[in-house]
Amino acid sequence: MELVMTQLQEKQAELGTHYAYLGKGFEKTIRPWALVFCKDMEPLETALHQTEAEQRMWLDMIRICRVETAHQLRAVLCGIHIQPKDEAEHVDILRWIEKEKNGQPPSVIVVADMFDFLLRNTGNTESLRYLTIK
């Protein structure tokens, strides 16, 4: 989590110098945010609880997406640029990006334990190989 927050701080400083003359209203629309994919939430929750108070404002810019398999991860990453087609009641990451971030893509995408996804793909997930996002 420290790496993600550091990256967000650097992006915020970089964007702040480039767009300072446009005003505070514009700053909110280009505010950087991070998308973190993980399989197990426990290590991230531990890291969040250990975060210092002055760093907690950066947690607001981080969205955590839990995925079970490499196929799910691939489906979300491939569909991240697609605008959601229908307005369903359930919230998924694509609808959240469209609604809350006005379609602005994440500044940083992090896959926690990526090698775990690739090397320890447990169970029969062959049926998920061609998983799509509608």
C-alpha cells in the first residue's frame, strides 16, 4: 500500500504543477486514483490499519477489486476501457469508474501477488478462460 500511496502522491504533485492555472474545480476532475487487484484481502486490510493518520487521505484515492482467478483479472483489465452498457443495480468496477470517476482511468494499476495468480491457479478454471464483461 505504501508503494501505491507514493505513486499517487507523485502523480498528484506532477498534475498539480501542470494544471495549477486552471483552478481547484479542474483539479478534482483530474485527481489521480489507483486500482488495486488482489486475491486475499487480509494483507491489504493489515496494511490499511497500519497506515499513519496523515497518509489516510490517500486511501480515499485507492479502489480495491477482489478477483479470484487470473481469468477474472484478465477480463476486468481488458474491459476497463469499455463504457458499461446497461444500468444494473449491482455495482461492479466498470460502473463505478463510469459513475464516480466520470470514466477517468486509474493512474496506477497494481496486482497484488500477481505470481500467485499465475502460478497457483487452483481448481478447474478452464471454463472461465473466455470470461467476458457485458
